[in-house]
Amino acid sequence: MPSFLPSRMLAAHLVSSHGLACSILMCGLLFLLTASYFLWSQGSSRLQRRLRTRVTLVKPRGGTAKESDEGDTNPGPGNSISGQGNVSSQPRSMHVLNEDTPTPAVNARKRKLDPEDYTVGWICALRIEHFAACALLDEEHQGPEYVPGVADTAYTLGKVGEHNVVIIVTPEACSNPASVAAHHLTCSFPNIRFGLMVGMGGGAPSPKHDVRLGDIVVGVARSDSHGVFQYDLGKTMQDGNLHVTGVVNQPPIFLRNAADRLQFRYEIPGHQLQQTISSILKGNPGLQTFKRPRPSADRLYRAEVTHPPGAESCETSCGTDPAKLVRRNERDPFKSYPAVHYGVIASAGQIPRDALIRDKLVAEKNVVCFETEAAGLMSHFPCLVIRSIYNYADSHNNDEWRRYAAISAAAYAKDLLYQIPVAAVQSEKRISDILKAAEDPAKSDAGASQAQRRAKRRAARRTWSPEEVQCLESLRLSGKNDSTAYEWYKDRVEDPLDGTCQWLLQQHHYRKWLKQDSGVLLLLARPGHGKSVLAKYLVDRGLPKRSTVCYVFFQKGVQDQARQALCALLHQLFSQNPDLLDYAMCQFRRDKQVLITSTESLWGILRNAVKDSQAGRIIFVLDAVDVCADSDLRGLAQNIHNHVTGGRIGSNKLKYLLTSRPDQSSLFPFYNQPSEDSPHITIFEEDTSRFIMDDVTHFVSHRVAQLSKTKGLLESISRCLEWIYQRLKVGPGYTG
């Protein structure tokens, strides 16, 4: 069988070839397993190294720094510490270095920037606060050889996140050191846009705020007062009554928004402030005095227990008898500490040393913290006050907590700066320009009416009596809930993107309404179409400066909205034109409660105030009036209608701008009876849709770019999303 032999030979050849293939395959698998194990072991070792913190000690005057993976550092002379490297633009809570973070080369020189490159002023009252702030810098800069105005003031230049910062210590030998420091800043660094007052303060524990030593207090309004107010401690101690001498300006909106964002971040995953502090201290033995004291050193004595005169140690002179101490619950071990509180800070020449006075101020004004610098600074210097608690504003000294309080406040300030976009800072006015305008009101009031300029000059000169302050503050908030302040409702609305909302300024109905002496402009749109963003744009930027602008942003589910709106409008009107407050003082003296509880009384005060010849031009912006209950809405609409018809206003120049859903517009008399004085604009109607689409396109492009940056989307995905949006916008015939 001649054909059989070749077949057997072929079969044998195939079998041998199959065995060889199997052998090769097995060897390949063995090689892959070996390589995988090697790579895994190397990756594990590298990952462990990445998790070890490296803190770099930077010597001043060009010194070198030694570092190790464990963070051990060999400091040379000097006292300047900074963890340097590339700082991500994304917010983060713990600012430490790892294997992936480039570190400066040994002997690397500090960068030297122009004084005009600095936009943030970080103001400290004490040297240890300045030292703690320098320890938190991401990068320290070389100072210029000579800076006029700060020759006698200690300052340090550096970078936190994306912001160039000037850290300055207030001079000691002057009556108002914070104001002097602010003046030095603006003279020497002309582009400073805002300030942070960072340091220590006295705590005011209460059932509402469980304040402990080392905790942080941020001076933003969360209750029935401004974030910071000034009072006369001497008079308060003499007669036991609170003597308020003034309320200071709120921090700028972008700072309050940043504090809100940071509060949200702290609530969900918890902050890492203590880890940040520990990482700094671990790398520098010279900073060990800044570490957190032992828990037993935090003692809150009862108000009647006073520290003996002349005694030094509170632990030995006052003792640790539980009967002398306020009983406090153990803190939740699952929460992050130090705790961060948001509320009222009281400012005076010195911190109270009397627990009874402290508790009285807590009861009357819901004070959370006491300090000594802010009131003299915040009138014209836009800033946020950040304090960490080192004592309880009583007779018991707690100097053991001073250094930790200084560094914990600095750690919070650093986290806050990571929440502030550079663009938001650049859009703010330079503080030097604000101070010049305050010195020369004629320049800042170039676009204002003559009556408004007179009102501003009177407001600047006016000294508020305690009774007037009380009356004005009672109008600011008509409820007891922390989140009912009218500023807070507006701040919740997202800021409009640059270049959007401007279409309205050219809209013919809007321009006609703006030229009128009085009238109502009704802006109608369905939910989610940007009414509130548009209203916020008009309040903050769009409406003319020659008018007094007051606003209310209604919120769904809030009771008695009309009354609260009237309180908010009157508070803003009287704050901008104090002479008109006399119309409320009569009712306030008769019955304080009726002033803020009677809607009819509030309408009467408003009618009389706006008729005053000193009132000038007034614009009331009421956003989302459709969320009011029907009874509130009918009363509100009818009173507004009466204001602009029938001659009830007299010679006053008062205009209203309202936003609402279209389905509620029938409740407005001026909608059912249209006139030249009361036009209305409907968003997404034919004459406005093309402008709205431009804003929508700009918003979507911005949000896609933002997502690409913050969420790590691939560029191809971003382009895909934009392509999909363009197809939806243009339609099926789009071929681009």
C-alpha cells in the first residue's frame, strides 16, 4: 500500500509538531506568570513608597533641604516650611507630596515674581499665626529687594494652589493694626483682590454650637446677623447690656460660595485638616510645639468659676473637679476634627474674660467666636474672617492651645483657597481701587444719580445708634431658620458665565422699561430655563448703578413669603439709604414685634419710604414669585399693581422686575391688562430664542470643558459630546 506510508509519516510529523507547539505554549505561559509576579511585586513596592509622605524643608536664603520617603527632615537654620511641587488645580483637603509629585531640586532658588502678580492678602495679628501660615504654603517666593510701605512689617510671599499670596503681620504699635496692614498691602501689592483674616479667637460654646478648643469658626452669616459685628466691650461690661457699635460688610459673594462648597465637601467624606497638620509637623521637629495638645487640656469651666488673680496654672489653681466643669458629651469618633463652625463673630478691642458676659452675647446675638481685628478692617476691605479657638473667652488662660489654633486656622484657609477659581478672583475689583473710591466718593458714583450720591455720603458719615442697629437687624431676617437670610438664597443661584445673559440688556421691552420712571417688567419662562441666573446677573452686574437695587429670591416651601420679602426689601433699602430708616423707627418704638409680623404694616412703611424725595431711583427684583402661595401671590401682585398705577407713589421713581412661570402669570393684574408701563418678556419665544441658544451653547461648551478637566474625560469623548449637542441643536440635516 504505497499511499499508506506517506500518510503515517505525515501523521507522525503532525503529532511531533503538536507536542512542540504545546511545549512552546507552556513555556510562554510560565514566562508570563513569572513576569506578572515580578511586575506585581515591583508595583506593590512602588505603591507603598507612594503612600509615604515626603515633606520638604526649604531653607531661607537659598539653603538646601534633605528628605526621605518617611518624611524625616534635617532642618538647617531658618523657620520657613513649605511642601513644594506642582499643585493640582483641583480642590483637595490634604496637601502632601508623594512619588508622583515633582519636588524642587536641591539648591533650587525661590521664584521671584512681580508685586503685581499677587492677588490674595493673608493677614495675621501675631507672629505665631504668620509662622503657621508660612508652614502651609505650597511654594515660597523670593521677596523683592524693596517694597514701599511694608519696610516695617513682616511679610512672606508664596503660592497656595493657583493663587499668589502675601502673608503679612499687623504692626503692633498702632491703634488699628489690621487697617494699617491692609493699607500696606494695597500700596505695595496693587492687584490684591481680597483678604483672609486668619488666626486665633475666643470660643463661645452653646447648645447650638458645640465649640471646643482647636475648632475653627468662619465668619459667614448663618443666622439673624451679619457674619461679623462690632461692639463696645467696656460699656457692655459696665451695665451688662450689649452695646453694638456697628455691623460690618459681608464677605464677597465668591468667598461665601467657596465656604459653602468647602462645607459640603467636609460634610460628606470629612476633611483632612488634622492629617495636613500632622504631615507638616512630622517633617519638621522645630514645629512640634504646634501639635494638638492632649484632650484633657480642653476644660470648659462653669461660668461662676473664675480664675484666681495672680495664679498661673489653671489646672492646679482651678483644678479638674467635675463639679466645676461643664459636662459635655464625647464627640463622635467617626467625624473629622477639628470641627468647623459657621456663624457670627463678635469683634471688639479685646476678647472678653468674663464667662457671664460671654454667655449674654451668645444668648442675644448667637455669637460663636470673639476676636479683636476684623471690625476695623472689613468696612472697605473685602475679606473673610477665619478663627481657631484657643480659649473660651473667660478668665481661664489656655495658652497651651495657641500654637495649634494658629496652624489649624491656616490649614482651613489653605483648603478654602483651593476652592476659589482664579477667574473669580480676577473678576473682582482691586482693593486699592475700592479704597480710593471710599476716599473720593465722586469717582465711584460717576454713574449714580445726585440723590443716590447724597445718600451714600450720608451713609458713610452716619453713626448708627444701638436702637437703629436693632431695628435694621430685625428686618434682615424674619424667621428663625438658619437658611432664611435673603443673601443666602441669592448666593445659592449659580453664577452666570462670562458673556451670557447680556442679550436681555438689548431687548426692546427691557430697554423701554429701564427708561421709564416706574413700571413692572415681567419675565416669564418655564422651570429650568435660567430665570434665576438672569435675575442674579441683573442684580450683581446688569442694572444701572444710578438706582438703588434691592432683591428677593423666593424659595419653594417657605411660609409667609410676602412678609419675609418685604422685610428683605426694607433692610436693603434702609442699608443703602439710612435716612429712610426713620419710617420704620416709629413703628419699631411702638411695637417691635408688629414691625416684622404685620404684612400691612410693612407695606405701609415701604409706601411711605419710597415716596420720600431722598429715596431716588429704586428697582426691586423679585425672582420666582410663582412659588409663593396663591394668597401671598395675589396680595403681592395687587400691591405692586397699586404701586405703579393710581398715582400712589407720587413723585417716586420705583420699578419692579419679576420672574415667574407662565402658568402663574394670570394672577398678575398687569399681565391681564397689558400696558406700555408693564410689558412682559417670555424666554424661548421667537424673538428671544436665538439669544438664549447662544447662552445655552456657551454653557454646554463650558460644562463639557469643565468635565473634561475635572472628571478626566478623554478629549475624544468631549468632542463626541459636543458633536452630539450640535446635531441636536441644528437638526438631522447637519453635515458638519
